[in-house]
Amino acid sequence: MKISTDLMRRAMVEKVYPLNFSEHFLLKRKKSPPFRPVKQVLRAMLSETYARSKKKVFENLYGELSTKTQNLEVRRFLKCGSLPFSLYMEENEVCSKTLGILDKVVYEDVVKLENFEHGVLDKMFKIVLLIAESPSVNFQTISNYAEISKHTVSRVINAFEKADVLFSLKPLGSEGKVVRKAWKYYFTAPVMRFALKKSVGLFKEKDVGLLFEDYLAGVFKRIRETSFPALEVFYDPYRNGADFVLVFMDRKIPVEIGFGKKESKGIKQVRVSAERYGADYGVLISDGGFRIEDGVIFIPKELFLWI
């Protein structure tokens, strides 16, 4: 949770992130991950020339890491493994504990950040449940659903961001476009979205792709904040746009998550965004192996899980 300016002057703050897959492996297996291809994967995304020159290396990496990844049940990690307490808990216990944490955030943490009436606090779960349905947030829809003003909706979401429950992703475009288009809001830990959707009986197995979107958005955010500040991350707000658009040194690289959806749809979205932003290529995070075809770099999801 973010702290006040007064306290900030007297405190040393170290940001703690949710577990990534490598950290989950370390804690669960009590041994170091086999390999973390952070630099290689990033360079492949940001340079098609590099990706082509290292094609054999990535094919071998995929062969090595895919076996280990399958053995660790990727789906369970995305549902339940992003917070340390969940390592040895059953799924229902993880959901119950996570909902308890969110309840505490609303009734203990948020009241320290914003001066809300009690009636608004009671509606916060309705708001966050609606966000759990989709990262794209329309303030007017939430306002109508929760029966509170758009201004109050904005304050509620801002409070959840300050409490590190949510973080936002802006649409790529001019300042006017950023103001007019909806922003996307992701959960800091994918288990939060899973627990919320499961609690009201709305979680379906295809939603694992949405949890992976939470996870990957968090990975990009962490990389930018800890080691790669020149990397900017947006999303394509137009029809059939890619999940993410990475901006680096005036180059724009569309990135689409193909996990849990038809590959043909992912390819289409990458190509549409690439044409829209004048990109020479795009990236599809896929269920298959590493390959490069017609301006699309297919990078296996396993490589992203380990970065």
C-alpha cells in the first residue's frame, strides 16, 4: 500500500511484488529455477533480427523449459500461486484467504486513503467484481451498476490502485485519445481475479487466459520499474487490437496473448495492430513452440512464465 508523504520522509520503502513463476518454483521446490531467459526474451520481442539469429537457441530453451513447466501445473499457478501464503493450500482455502485480504483492504486500508461514506465501502466489492469480469473499465457502466457517481467510481478505483490491488494500463494514442478511451485495470496478483470470479460462480476455465493477461501485465510493469525504465507499455484501444503495445526507442511492438484462445484470432490481432502503428512485426505469446512467420514472432508462454 502506498503511504503518506509525511511518513515517506521518515521511512525506507521497498516495494514487494507478487510471486512470479520462478519465485513460485523456488519456494515450492526449494531449489533455484532451471533458467530465467529475461534478457533473451525481451531482446527477441524488441528485435526481429535478434529473434531470427537466435531461433535455434529459443527452440532448445522451449524444449528444456516446457517439460518443467507442464509438471508444475501452470493453470494452478495462475489461479492460486501468485501470493506466498497459497503454496501449500487447497484452492478453496486460497480463495477464502484472498477474499479475506480484499475485505480487510476495503474496510481497513482504503478508509485510511480516502474518506468514503460507509455506504460506498459496502459497494466496493460490487465495483471490484465488475472489474474482475474484464480489464476494460467503463466508469459510466460501473456508476450505473453500483448506483454511485462517476466521480466516486474514479475515487474508488484510485484507492484500489493506492492499496496495490489494481494497476492501470493506458491506451496508446494522443493525450485526447488517452482521456476519451477507457483504461485497462489489472489485478496486482491474478489470484485476486480468480477468487472474486469463483466466489460468485462466474469463473470458467477459459478465464485462465485472462489470469495470464494479469500476470503478463504485472511482469511488464515489474520489468519497467526494476530494470528497464525505457520500456513503455500500453494497449491498443481500437477494434481487434492487441492486448499490449510495447514502445521502445520510437518503435511499437504489438503483443497478443494466445493462451486459451484460437491462434488464428491472435495472429489477426497482432497483424491489425502492427499495420495500425506501422510496426514491422508483432509478437504472439502462444501455446506452441518458437517460430517466426509472416511478420509474427511466436514466443511460447513457457518462456514468459520463467522471466
